[in-house]
Amino acid sequence: MIVLYAVSAEDWPLFKKDISNSGISSDQIPDDPIILWSADIQRMETTPTVSSSMVYALAGNGSVSAFDKETGDLKWRSHLDGWVYQMSPLASSGDKIFAATDSGQLAAIDSLNGRVLWKQNLTDNRFESPLNYIDGRLYLGEGGAYGQGKKRFFCLFENGTECWNITRETKGYQWCGAAVAGNYLVFGRNEGIILSVNRSSGEVADELNLNDSTRLSFSRDTPGRVRASATFHDGYIYTTSELSAQEGSAWKIGLNPDTGRFEDRGWSSPAGFSTSTPSVYNGRVYLGVGEHGHPGALVCLNGSSGEMIWSYPVEAGVKSSPSISIASELPRILFTTAQVNGSIYCLEDSGAAPKLLWMLNPPDSGYLLAGLAISDGRLYFGTEGDQHYGKLYCLGEARREEGWPQFHFNPQHVGWSSSSAPRSNQTAWISDDIGAQAGSSVSVAEGKAFVNCITNITCLDQKSGEVLWITPFNDSGDFAFGFTPVYSQGRVFFTSDKTYCLNASDGSEVWSFAQPTLKYAIDGSPTIVDGRVVVSDWDGHHYYCLDEETGEELWNFAVVGNAQSTPAIDQGKVVFGGWDWGMGGNIYCLDLEDGHEIWNLTAENSPCGSATINNSTVYMATYNFEEDGDLLALSLEDGSVLWKVKTSPTDSTPAIFGDRIYLCSGCEGFHRLITSCFNATNGELIWETPVGENIGDWRCSPVYADGLLFAGRPEFIDYAGTFALNATTGDVVWSYPEGGSSPSLADGMLFTIGGGRVYAFSDDPSLEKL
């Protein structure tokens, strides 16, 4: 069994992310990228390494730098012996960064403070292959310096002591990084040879020449040089070779995991010149082709036959290895073009042909050689100019002034914004005590903030907090719960004794709908999508779908128990809960068009809150009045349980960003108050706030923006504390002693409620302070 240090799903600790060189990440990538920050790095030929909250870069002069991955702030810089071309990407073990330079030096550096723990000069032949770190050992080969000769491929313990080496007469292991295949290590040699080595003992299990027709039925007489790393996937080794500026091959070769011997299974494909390490996903093989100074392409091959499925031509060779995000429905492939003033490309594999999603040319004339690291919705890469110039870049989603129009942002309730977020507890303004409802959140649109004030809707100016209009309504009398008014197309919607539609400009009524049961909504807010408004009536046991323009009822659906959720809507499906006092209840999924039931799930605990939907998965928490509740991940398609974890009971709606789920939970005086972060793929707990800090509440739905998570601290049925947490670690970045009810965020401003007031936070010094 391979044992690794704990890698979060957002890390990119090795050259191609993991020990098999997959290059595949489950993290989201930007749809509309902009440069969030850049840093001077002297010059850079390798893919950055990302671990925890830091991104690490190796410069051409041998220096290793650590930057805060959110802000780009330089944390430390350590200098090693280096000449000018650094071809060995860094490797991270979590607490250490390992670096190999073109001077033949190998070093270990403390990842937190940059202190060099050890370094030694191992060779005069340069290091030019990616480092791989596995089970406390380092693997790398000597490069192409001095041409043909005796050269070694090393295994060293992480304290720098040599474990074994393999010595061969060779031109070297330039760019030939190793992949782990069970107990074996597989890597290429520049002469067109692939080796399989027992990674513990260093015993060579097999050595295969790609022109050996006695071993491979798909061998090639002149395979060319191997100058790419190996990828291991599902019993096969994948790599590439280059024969001339236009010619080369892609290879898929069987490997017996019990013996480490290569087998005559697979194919070779005349894909073209390639030094690109392939990525394999969903039966397809992706790699770059094209030499420097020649046109290139990103190609997709059939994983079974090696036949070309599609080729996307670009203006320059693609020497980089592709990085792939599988967070969306279709895989997204990232690569660079190897030329001065090169570009970053993002393609989506839509089947028979790729679709260009975006192309970005960084604002310097540096040469692009290496690929990109994917981490937590951001992309990291470097450029090289002359011997003294280069940059490290961070790309992220473009900031959009999109407001916060609905409960938890949108119909899917994702709870995150692409807006920037306040980095301090500086208030822009604080409203008077307008009776703002604790437990509700503020909606923001058109430069206005819409607030539930228990007996009226109050509209405030977003920038100043000035009251613009007030519209009264009949309240339910239950002040422990609170709906959120929502905005759509110039109108504001909410449900109390009726569902009201108001003109957002002046608060005048456009239409109203009286629930046939004459029951009030409790907690549940409207959700609006595609001209439809879905609302609830709590102990009337119904959800209603109304026409957004007229308020006409289109359908209704009766649940067992109370209809308390704010409906979550995605892909034409509506998800909400029904529960009654005591234990259990049901989670329902309906067709938005006509309201017919698609599935329902009987829950062990009470689904009192609202769901979040992301990537065809429903995330919903449940409440247990006596002990812990659950956080459930369900298939949107059929309601099957994908995973379930225990958590303090809550009605909180989860926030999701990348592959992390955030949740507030607990009821003051009854259950522990915490805010938690889970892996969205398997439910594994990543971090939670200390119990004694009391950050979290059963009515507080957290919000993510700009690397921060915002949550509140309760005070009985009110709130008395707003917290900004580092979304990666859970550490408190800043806090404020007031506010804390389910935050919302728009245009760089954070809004929250406490003590009847609205608190607006912003780092913008031009905003008026009240």
C-alpha cells in the first residue's frame, strides 16, 4: 500500500499533481479568467507547486520562493546553486519543499519559513527531470549535460541519504519523470527506452526499447527520443517520443503490476513531435505536440485504439503537459504554447471536436514552456524572459458586479460570489435599528439592499445605508425565523401571509398571491428561475409554483409535514424538504415544469433547512433535536445517497466552492456551535472551528468569497459576532462583535444582520462611514 502525506483536494504538490502523473484535478477553473496577481520570479521554466495556502516557484537562478496563493504576497525566498535553466519541477511533502537544480544540487526546504534543512551536490550532469516524492523517498534522474555517458537515476530518502541508483550509458533523463505503478517505478530514457524498477530495492524489473519488435507488436523502427514523463493509468503506461520537428509518437504499453514487466498490450500512434506527458481521462488520451518554432496542437486520442479523435491546432508547439479539470460536466483541458509571448488555452472536450472556452495572453513577452497548476478555482503558471526576467501568475474568475439577488446567491444556493471580499472588519456603514430580522439575509441588486424587518420590507442604499423606501406587510408573529426577500428583473419577492411582488424602485405592490391554506411562510424564501417563483406555506404543507410576471398559480405540491425550505432549483428540478416535529421527514425532487414528483428520500433526521445543488449533487443538512444531525450528498438524478456524515444539528444551507462544502451548525445551549469544511466528493472533514469559539449556528448559512468564509456567532435568537475565516484552514482572519446572521456579499461589500441593524463591511475608503 502506498502511504502519502495528507493532500487536500486543492493541492498540486507534484509536477503532474500526483504520483501517477495524472494531471487531473476535481477543482473548478475560471470561466472568465483574469490575472488576480503576478510576482517577479527572475524566470521560470517549470510548473508551480501548490500546497496548503502557499504556491512555490523555482526560478532560473536556483532560488525557491513561496507566495500566499490568495494574495501573491512573498512569504520567503531561499537561494540554491543554480545557473539559468531549471527543468526539474519542485515537489512538496506538505512540511517540506524539495528542489533539484541545473547545478546538480538537491535540497530540502522548510515549507513554512524557507529554512534550508539540507542540501548536497550530487552530480555535474544537471538535474532536468521532475522530482517525484512517494512514501518518504525522492526519485529523479540526471540530465543531458555532457552528452552520452554514465548517468544515474536516483532514489533518496527525504533526509538526503541515497537509497539506490541505477547507472546506465545514456544521454540522460531530460524531462523523464517517474510514475508509480504499484510497487514499481516507471520512467523513460532519452534513447527511446522505458524502465520499470522496484521502487524499494532499485532492482530493474524490465527494460524496454520502443523499437524492439520482439517485445511490442506496435514497436517503431525509429521511435525517436523519450523526453516526457510516464503516466500510469489502469494497468498501462503512457508516454510520448519525438523523432523530428514534425514527427513523433504517443505510446500506451501494458504493465504487469505483479512482476513490473512490460507486456505487448496497447498501441503506438503517430501523433507528432511530443515532449508532453499525457493525461488520461474517460477513455481519452490528451497530449501536446509541436516543437519550438513550429506550429503545434493539443490532440485527443482514443484510449483503446490510439486513433486521433480530434486535434486543436495552435500557433506554436505545445511542449507543456496538459492539466485537466473534471469539475464540470465535460473535461476542460489547459495548456500553453511554447513561444515568446505565448498564450494559455482552455478547451472543453465536447465529443467529436473541442470547444475553445478562452485564451489568455499574459501581459509580458516571456516564453511559455511549462504547464499550469490548478488549485481551488485558480490557475498558476510562470513565464521566462531573458536570464533576469520572468513572472509567476495567478488566474482567477473575473470579478462581476452581479449583486446577491436571492437567498444564498442563486437558485442553486451555492453561497459563493466572484466578488472581492473585505480583508478587514472596517464597516462602510451601520443602519439604525430598523428591526432587521435575525436569521434572514440581505439581498442586493440595482445598488440597493433589501431587508426583512419583520413587519416590513426596508430598502437601503447599498453604498450609504440610507433608507430609500419601506413597505409594510402582515407578519407571522414567529420572530425566531426569517425569510429573505429576493430580487428578479426589477422586482422584489417575499412570502408572509401572501406572496408579494413589489416594484424594486419604490416598493409599490405589483401583484400578490394568497396561499389557499391561508398559512404563512416560516423561514422559507421564494426561489426564482426561468420566469417561475416557487414559494412555501410552512404548516400549510404546500409548495407553490407561480408565474413570475402575473402571480398566477401554475402548480402546487403537498408534503408530509412542514414546508420550510427555500427551494433549490437546477436542471429543471426543484428540491426541498418536508418535516414534522420529532424525527425524520422527506426530501423531495420535483419537475419544475409541471410539479410532478421525480423522487423522494425518507431522511433519518429532519430536513428543516434548504439544499445546495452543484454538479448534479444535492447537499442538504438535517436536524436532530437530541443529538447530531447529518450532512447528506444525494444524486440529483435519483436521490440516491452518495455519502452522509454526522454534524451538529442545523438548518444551515451549505456553501460550496471548488470541491469543498462549508456548513454552520449547532444550537446555543443545546448543541456545539461550529463551522465546518468538508470534502464535497466524499464528505471527509477538512477542518472545523474550535467548539469554544462558538462560530456557527443552526440558522446561519455561511458564504464564500475571495478565499474567505463568512459566518456568525449567535446570541440566543439574535446574533453578536461576524467572522471571516481562511477558507483553506478555518483560521480567523478578522472578526467584528456585532452582526452575524446569514451573510451576503456583493461588489466587495459584506452584509449581515444583528440586533435589528444591518452591518455593511468594505475595504473601500471612499464609502461613507455612518
